[in-house]
Amino acid sequence: MKYLALIAVLCSPPALASDPDAESWFDQAEAEEARLRQINKGTLDFHASPPDTRTHRLHNRLDILPASLASGYVALRQCHEQLDPVRRAEISYRHKSMKGLRLESWQGMGRAWVEGDSVQMVEVEEGATLCIRAEVAILRPREGGGYTLRSGPFHRRFLDGYFPMQVTLDIHYPEALLRLDQLEPVPQPGFTLVEESGHLRLQALFSGRLTLELGFRKP
């Protein structure tokens, strides 16, 4: 099951500037051209250090409750930071694995609202933020015992390319019922795992499409 499908920018291309603003417009166009040269076509690439471009930050908190083991649903709180300044943007979800999608907060944009299985935003400003809550069915029994949690694919898409983003995943779970025994992809430069009692923190800095798969067993 996948709960974050894409971030699709729906704005139109910038209009040509008037003569007094031509120099400023060309400076912006040159910066945009440099950015587009770094376009990723979807291949997963981890970054050991932050790229020289604005990095969208996405933080997810997942709470696996005892009831989740039967229902498959876990509680999600998701926050987007450093959103791109655009006229209109969309965060699209796979509705079949999600229920109760609702906005918790937003700032730095003209308006934000839930529309079906997506969040719509208009007049997004530099550094805007947005948080949602929902319940997502991403926990499944595993053949041979235990459970698999699959999260993603995460990606930041603009037109036909994928740009850098940082994803943090905080997973809280009942330690008396679950133990982590599998993680895909494996930790590497640009992708870290910190494991504590009843809590996992995964952090990835990447371009392309990232899907996380965690295996849990019973103690």
C-alpha cells in the first residue's frame, strides 16, 4: 500500500517580464536553467550532503497501535516544509490506503484544502509549510509470521523530473509486540536509521522515488 504518491506542481510557466524587469527576469531564468540541469528522471539517488538547490523537507510520524496489528491502519501525522514557491501545487495520495485525510495547519500560502484524495494549494510562498493527519493502511501480516510496513513512494516531481527532498520517518510502536528485523533499502550515506526503545527514526536525503519497507517480528 502506498500513501504518498506524488507532489505535482501545476503552475503555468512564468510570463515574460516587462522591459524594466528584464535583467531580473534573465537572472531568474539562468538560475532556473541551472536547476533544471540537475533533473532526475526517477532513479533513486541518495545524497551524502545537501544539494545546491532548495530541499523540500517531509516529516512523517507513524503510530502503530496494538489495534493496528489487526486492522492494518496506523495513525499518520505528515508535515511538509520548504515548499516551492508556485502558483498552484498538489499533494496526491492513494485514497484506497487512507481514510480521514484532514488538514491540521498551513502557512505561507493563499489557501489550502482537501479535495478527494489530494491536498490542493494556491499562491504558495517561499518556505511555506503544511501539515495533515490521516489513518493509513500500510501494515500487513507477513508470510511466515510478523508484519511488513511499506511507506512510499516519496518523490518531489516537477513536470517530467524529480528533485531533491528530505524525508524523515518517526515510527512509534509497541515494543512488547514488535521488533524490527528487516529494512529496505539498507542504511547508507544519505540514508540513516536510529533505533530506540519502541521508536525508529529514518532519514533520507535523495532524488528520484523512494519506497521504504520495514519488517517486524513478534518478540
